[in-house]
Amino acid sequence: FPMKLNNPELLRTQSYIDGKWVDAPDGAEFAVDNPATGSNIAHVSNLGAKQAEQAIAAASRAFPAWRARTAKERSNILRKWFDLIIAHTDDLARIMTLEQGKPFAEAKGEIAYGASFVEWFAEQAKRVMGDTISAPLATNRMLVLREPIGVCAAITPWNFPNAMITRKVAPAIAAGCTIVLKPAEQTPLSALALAVLAEQAGIPPGVLNIITADSDNSIAIGKVLCASPVVRKVTFTGSTPVGRILMQQSASSIKKMSLELGGHAPFIVFEDADLDAAIDGAMISKYRNAGQTCVCTNRFYVHANVYDSFVEKLAARVSGTLSVGEGFEDKVTTGPLIDDAAIAKVQEHVTDAIAKGAKVVTGGAAHSRGGRFYQPTVLANINEDMLCMREETFGPVAPVVKFTDEAEVIRLANNTDYGLASYFYSRDIGRIFRVAEALEYGMVGVNTGLISNEMAPFGGVKQSGLGREGSVYGMDDFMEMKYVCLGGI
Ligand code: ADP
């Protein structure tokens, strides 16, 4: 492993099933590479459909005892896991930067963010409430119990190798469920390091199982997880096409599903906005994680009165403050993109925009370092025919469109199958309510570019997904209501 860790124990390359670290039966492994250099950092066990069955069986065996624990016991164990994650922040962030590429400071930020879900759901575990309902008959009493749904399966992406796991696993096990996790093939080491700490925290064997696999085996494992009648719920974060496949595969067993899928976030700057605040919000919502988050702004709409000034300020901030490089280098703000396909997509979007009349204000090409580095880019003279205005770019590119009319910009913002995050800047109180209510999105940031935290319900509408993660609602997706009717009283 190319880096010294304070606690080398965190580095695991085997999968974790039923409390044991396991290899693939045939010893198969897949390579994990550093996206900044393309060089290999580890080989990880490449499990398949058979081991997915074993993991489901282990989770099923562990379920009765785990659900029977008191909420307070589950809470205490989660709290220990949280403390251990925080205590190992630097090592977890080192592993993350190596396999994912994000700057080390940003990786540490993600560890704190990821841990916040464990802390939050440790607290929420004790706040599961049922109801009593007034009955239509005097002789009856009606109760609603809230019970864990059972064995869950989670499939997670590479862009937040830690937080997308904790945001699913923590509410599941807080609710009394057991879970089988298949992390992204690009970032399995972050997932396995979390399992080491989960084990130390006292999460019993079978409650959390992690099966690692390359992209081909991930497809086979996905089929097993979706088709299994033992698995009662699938929770997925990733692309909309894969979400659609998982939903289809889960139809045979009528599974409960949570899907956090793609976005195409609009960022609207009205003529009355505080422009400097809008630039701050634009920087964080667009260039964080090199533009590789599902809530990253994908397209800017700026009112004609402030358009030139916004474009100029944004380009100056981008060229003056963003520094592209490897995540461990000093002052780097923008790491590499995850893989060659990601670079190719960003190139395609920029080339297409330029061919259709876009003006490059800054950036606009691969970075001189080569590899998977791309220059943070601002494009002006954008129109709705460009690819970047229809598809999620997932890179550090900001196309800026000029608009004049509020109703028209709302129509354009909503003119997409996606509905995850949206942002707008205005100081007019009437407009703030009007626009926030009109945007067909699960989340709206008003005068802020940063909206995610453990207390907020994260999720989308339309083809951006189903369900909400985090917040007081985040355990609902892992629980069922049971109605109990008492007669003859
Ligand atoms: P991204 O574009 O973020 O890589 P994907 O949706 O392709 O998004 O991948 C997210 C997760 O889904 C990863 O863990 C990946 O291995 C998994 N995955 C991709 N395709 C499938 C599939 N057909 N069945 C099950 N899991 C899949």
C-alpha cells in the first residue's frame, strides 16, 4: 500500500461476511487504482453470486437477535462506531484520497459528514415511536407498532465512498435491520475500513456484511440481492439507468426500495441576488469533489442584468482560487475525475457546447497534467440544445445561461426528468416562496450552495429517486408499520 497509516489494521482487502474476513473461493481479486496516477494501490477479493447468497443467509440468521436488542443497546454500539470513525479520521481520509482522488482536506470533511449519520441514527434509534388511534368502536383499541423491515441490501457509489455507506447502514442497523452492502468497485477499501471499526464497536457478526466485487460480478450480485425473497429492501445510490434496472429486478419479490439517483441541478441567480454570495454558493455547489456529486450544479441561469458581471466574477474566482492536482499535494482543491470514461464525458459535453456556440471563459480543456485531470471550466453563451443542458456532466464545468423572465426560468429549470437538488439566489421574500414552491425538486437551496447534512431529508423526485435519507424521516424506509386491533375490551 503506497501510504503509511497510523493504524494499518484499517487496510483490508478481503470481504466481510458473518463477522469473518473472506476471500473469493477461487482466490479471484480485482485491482483498485489511484485515479490521480492510474497506479495500482491494492487487490481486493472479487466475490460473486454464491457469496452474495451466503451474506444474505448470514444477515438473515443475525436478524432475530439484533432486532431483539433494546434500542438503547443498538444506540450505544452505533455511538461507539461513530467515536471510532472520528478517532480514525486521518487514516480513513488517506484511504479515501488514494482510491477516490478527492483532496485530503475534502476527504476528512467527508469522514466527518459520514460519521454524522452514525451519530444521528445512534440518537434516533431511541426515538422510534408508535401510535394509538381512536377506534370507531368503543370495544376496540387500535395500535400502530413500528418494526424493522428485515434483511436489507445496499449498493453504493464511488463519489462518497464513506458517507453513502453510513447514510444507509446506520439507519438500517439503528432500526434493528441487518444489511448486506456491495460498495462501488472503485472504492472498496473505504468500505472495508468502516467494517473494521464496526466490528471493534461491537456490531455483531452478520449484522453488517460487505461483499466486494468488480463491475461484472457487481451485476451478478445485484441480481441476487434484488431477486432474493429474504431481502426485504434494497437501498441504492448511483445512476438513474442502474436504479431502473434494480427496480425491475426487484419487481419479482415486491421489494421496498430507496433510490438516490442522478440529478441535473439548476442554479438560478435573480437580478436582486447578492452576487458575491451567489459566487460563493456557485463555487461550492459546482466544483466540490471536482463536480462529481449528484447535487452538484449542472447548469446556471443568470438574469440578463447581472449576467456579465456573474460570469466575470465566477471565472475570476475559478481561475484564481482552484488548484488542480493530486489530493495529497498542498492547497489542491480539485482532484482527478474518477476514471477515463468520466474524462471522456466531460470532454464530450464541452466540445459539443463549443461546437454549438458556447464561449469558453476559463478552462475548456483537459489539464496540462494529463491523465484524469480536467481544468475547472466556465462556459458562456449557452443554449438549451447543448448536451450539458440535458445530461448530468459530473465534472468541473459550469455552463451559464442568460434569462430575463421568472416564469420562463422556472419552466426551464423544471424541464428535465431529474428532480434532486436545485439552488437559487434572491433577496425578495415573495419570490423566495414562489420559486421554492414552483421548483420540482426534492431539495431547494435558497441563498446557499451547500444543503446536505444529517438532519436534513436528502432525496429526489421524478427520476432522481425514491425515499429520503438522513433526518427524522431516514429510518422510515427501514421500518414497517404494523397495525394491531384489540377487540372485546
Ligand atoms: P456511477 O455512475 O456512480 O458509477 P453506477 O450506477 O454505475 O453509478 O454505480 C453505482 C453502484 O452500482 C456501484 O456500486 C456499481 O458497482 C453498482 N452497479 C452498476 N451496475 C449495476 C447493476 N447492473 N446491478 C447492480 N449493481 C450495479
